[in-house]
Amino acid sequence: MFNVYIISIFYLPLALGIPPAVFVVHHELNLLYQVWIHTRLFGKLGLLEYILNTPSHHRVHHGRNRYCIDKNYAGVLIVWDRMFGTFQMEDEEVVFGLTHPTKTFDPIAIQFSGFSNLAKQFWNIKGFRNKLSVLFKGPGWSPGKPRLGYIEDIPEVHVPQVKYDPPLPMWCIVYLNLHSYMLLIFFGDLAFQHKKLSQLIVIGGVMYCFITQVSFGAIMDNKYWAPLLEGIRCFLYCYVDFYILPAMERDIYPITVGLRTVFFLSSLLWIFKQKYFSISFNRKPHNK
């Protein structure tokens, strides 16, 4: 989420000598190349492995195995990693993910957990130099350790890897898929119509999409308060859609009435499930 803003800092010096048009073309081609290397369909590609960043090399970059940590940063040419000592061949099956996986589907926790851990470490550590080291050295660093920490501190991984996947009843899986498709349609329409809408409506629509992601995450995490939030979200759609559309003088199509009906029935479903959610999901409500 924040990468696009942080990485721009490193691109700014290029403006001193590189024409914007040249930079944009190079940047977009670089990103387009990296699409195809995010796959497990291809093995090793012979002589190309010595020059280009390939799917095999890039799998290592995303791995949490000890031998994969801080390796293969290349975008297109792997020769840079070979030159600067960050190259690693794919030796054993790669297990993808974080070294300390985040066991939640909450988008807020996922986006900010790294910053939260950094802030806690910065606050708790003693000494101004140590605090600066927390900010500018690797996440595995602590006093007495090298800049990137010890590789032995990285947890061992096992194949097959047990993923965080709380059980959900089938009706809930169908429900989440259905509403996920409706969210894509809603966001697509919002993006297409944004020039015709007021800024307040656009911001409200984006916030609604964010609330939807939080609600879906809570359902998948089996949070006891998830039915209440989802019921409010569905009712909110009906309320806003019923009053905003006439005010905007937009045509009301049969699909609009259908969506209102689906969301209204969904709100009733989750209001009912508010009482029986913990039984349905085989979980007791939290005390907190």
C-alpha cells in the first residue's frame, strides 16, 4: 500500500537527467515484464537463468525459507544480483509469505502490523543510536547483532505449509463470493462514473469499499462482531442507494432493484445470525 509513495523518493533524482517520457516508458516496461515471473508453472529456463530474472529466481525472492531471505531483488536482469552478492538459485521447494505470518484477514492489521511492530520496538529499546538502528537496519536486528540480524533467527519452514484458514460453513463461502463480485461491479461503476459524481460521493464510495473489506475479513476471521458489521453494511447500501440515486437523477434499472433486494435480505440474514453466529461457526464470543 505504501510502497508506491516510498519508492518515489528513490526515483526523484532521475528527474535531474532523465526525460520524463523515457522514465515512464522504462518504468512501465519494467513492471510489465515482472507480471509473468509471478508463477509456479515454469521451472528453470536454461541459459536465460544467467541473464534474466526468471520465475525460478523470483520465487526465491518471495520465499520465507532461510536460504531465500534478502535474495534476488532484480526486476528484469538478474546480473545485478549476481554482481552484488544477493543472488540465490532455487534449491528446495519455496514456501511463500512472511517470516512471521500474520494470522488475520483484517486489512487494517495486515497493512499496519509492520509499522506497529516497528513502533513498539522503537519505543521499548533504550538509547538514541539503538532507536535509529531500529529504523534504518533490518527487521532482524537487535543490539549485538549484525545489520540484518542472524539467519538462524528466521523460523524454519515445513512443507506442506499449514496456512491460516479458519473453517467457514459453505453458505458463508457462497455469500462472500457473491458479495465480492458485487463489490467489484460497484467499484468498477464508481471508477467509470467518478467524473460525473461529486467528490463527497466518490470518497463515500471508496470508504464503503474499505468497510466491505474489513467486514469480509472479520467474517473470515470468525469475529463475533462480524454479523453486526455486515448487517449494517448491507443496510447502509440499501439506504444510500435508495436516497442517493433519485437525488442524482440517475436511471433505476431492474438490476438496481435486484441489488437492493439482495442487500436487504442479506442485512436481515446477518441480523438473525448475530444471535447464532458463535454456534454456527463453532466459536464462543470473545469477552473483550
